[in-house]
Amino acid sequence: MKIQQKISSLWIVVMFNIAFADIVSFIMPGALAALAALAAGAPGTPTITQPMLLGFALLLEVPIAMIFLSRWLSP
């Protein structure tokens, strides 16, 4: 197996771990209620801003981009 395939496979594992961690975190008791309070802007909770959402989206795009780059770029 080429090094590009190995690196790509590792990034796939990272991507799935991020996705599953997000999904499993909703199973914790009170997690959805806390998320709803956060979205509603309840007192004492931080405010979610557009730049924060953009930052989180970019962080989630890193593994996807790295899969593509590790397969298409030369070593």
C-alpha cells in the first residue's frame, strides 16, 4: 500500500471519529437540553455567533480536505 493510501486511510478514521463523537455526545443525559438552551440564548450560556459556526465548519472540513489532498498530491 502506498504512503498516500495509508495517510488517506488515517484521515478517514479521524473523520469518522469526529462524526461518531458528535453523535454519541447527544446520547448523554441533558446534552440535547443544554444544546437547546444554548441555541435559545438562555442566560448564562455563551452566544453562538456566525464566525464561531464558520470556524467549526472549517475544522470539520479539514479531514475531508486532507483525504482528497493525500490521494491527489504527489509525495
